[in-house]
Amino acid sequence: GAPQSGFDSYDLKPQYSAGSYGGSSKKIEIPNGRVGVLIGKGGETIKYLQLQSGAKIQVTRDMDADPNSTTRMVELMGTSDAVASAEKLINEVLAEAEAGASAGGGTRRMAAQSGGDEFSMQIPNNKVGLIIGKGGETIKSMQASTGARIQV
């Protein structure tokens, strides 16, 4: 049985890393008016939250949502730690939005939330693709490794 068990463990590893996020999932409800805040411009905020927490965050689409409901279902998937982290981050973003609703400005809010400085630089149009990378991989990787939020 050694070769067979070797195949089994070899076959399982890619499934876990590529397929499911492994672990648990939790559904939370957020007010309809806050869906945009959670997703962010071009999906930036939700991508950032997924990177920070390690969980997959899935918001029920407009077409699948109950039109009579005042809330939207958000599913968090990943390890129990990642799910807990994602829920905490989502609550922070929503609380910031609540506090800053009259102040406006999404980018300033995220910068203030992380407690860091803001830095801008000019990049030639023909180099923007290099920074973003295929499918946003390069910019996601830079954000994950530095902890900074990078916005092009």
C-alpha cells in the first residue's frame, strides 16, 4: 500500500491549495447601503480585506439578493482564524464608513484606518500594466508583502 498512500497525499495537496480555502464558512449580514463600501471602487476594498484576512469574502449579487430585504448576505470562507479576521476587518471598514459618512473620501479613510502615511508618485501610462500585473497579481503581491495599500 505505500505507493497508493503516496498518491493519495500527493493528490490531496493541490486540491487544498488550489480548490477550497479549507476550514469554515460563516454568513453575516450587512446593510444594503454599505455593500458599496465593503466592495470598494473596482473591488479594491474587498480584495484588500481578502488579502489581509486570508479568507474569501463573497457578497450576494444584486440579482440574487432578496429585493425586499434591507440587508445583504456576505459569506466568509477560510480557516476559522481567517474567517474571524475577515469579520473583524469588515466590521472595522463598516464602522469607519459610519463615522466618515459625512466626511466623504474613500481613499483617505483607508489610509487613516491603517494609521500610515500617504505617498503619491507618477508612473508612465505604458508602465502601469507592469505594476498591476496579470490579473492584478503583482500589485496584490506587493500589497501583501508590504502591508501597504497600493492604488493606481
